[in-house]
Amino acid sequence: MRFVLTILFTALLGYILGLFLPWWAIAIAAFIVALIWQQRPGKAFVSGFLAIFLLWGILAWVADIRNDHILSNRMSELIAGSRMPWVLILASSIIGGLVAGMGALSASVLRPAPRKAA
């Protein structure tokens, strides 16, 4: 349950910060959420990655639908040489996910692990 909540809160905070701050604010959002809800480093990275991967993927897909795939078709022809707009959406989602995953991983490594009772 904590894993799903961290994904939701990271995506929500990333969206809100993205309205007012530069694109790299997603790393700050993932860092803050991972600092509040302690997880193992692997889970923190995956939750930060999934949150922003899904957020940026959905936002890019909605923007692509709204402009009838015009911009993404032209950009994919320019970059890849063929019409594959889904590749641009996937690439931007992966980049955002990696940035947020590293932010969450940084917070989970900085926070000391709870001590086990002997």
C-alpha cells in the first residue's frame, strides 16, 4: 500500500511543481516523497520512476491527441526518419522516470535505516 501511495503522491507533487517550476522539479518531488515515506532504495527508485513515467507518458499522450499527432509526427520524421510518434512519448517518459527515480533513490539512501531490535 505504501508503494502505491508513494507513486500517487510523487505524481501529484510532480504535476503541481511542474506547473510552476522547470522540468527537473520532478526530482525534487520524488526526493520529498521518498524522504517522507521511507522505503528501501530499490523500491524508492522504482516508485519514483513509475510515478513520473506514467505522469509524463499520460501528459504527452494527451497533448499528442489534442493536436492530432501533427507535432509528434513531424518531430519523429525529423529525428528518426519515420512516423513513430509513440517513440517520442516513450523516450520522454523514460527520461523523466530516470530523473525522478534518481531523486527518490537519493532520498532513500540519505535517510538512515531504522535499527532492528536485538
